[in-house]
Amino acid sequence: MNKDELKGKIEKAKGYVKEEVGEAIGDRELEERGREQRNLGKAQEKFGEVRRKVGEAVKEAGEKISGE
């Protein structure tokens, strides 16, 4: 897990909490902000995942080229 994946997971969690609190107290604006934050967190987490996989593929290719 890299920094982007971790930050994404944290943003998703914070968004979820805001969404649930907004729903519980009837604050639709807070609920929507939470949903947006959760979706941004998902995107950041996915970006981190792709970034990690690309890095792993590059490392693996480099090892194959160098014969390690």
C-alpha cells in the first residue's frame, strides 16, 4: 500500500462518517458532502493502486532485463 492508497482510504472513511451523520440528523448537505468526499477518496485510492501496480511492473521488467 502506498501513500495515495492510504490517503484515499482515510478520505473514504471520513466521507462515510459525514454521510452517515448527515443522514442521522437529517442534514442533506452534510450527507452530500460526505458522499462527495467518499467518492474522491475512492478515486485517490484507485490512483494509488494503479500507481503501485505500474511501479511493480516496471520493477519486474527491469529485473528481467538485467537478468536478476
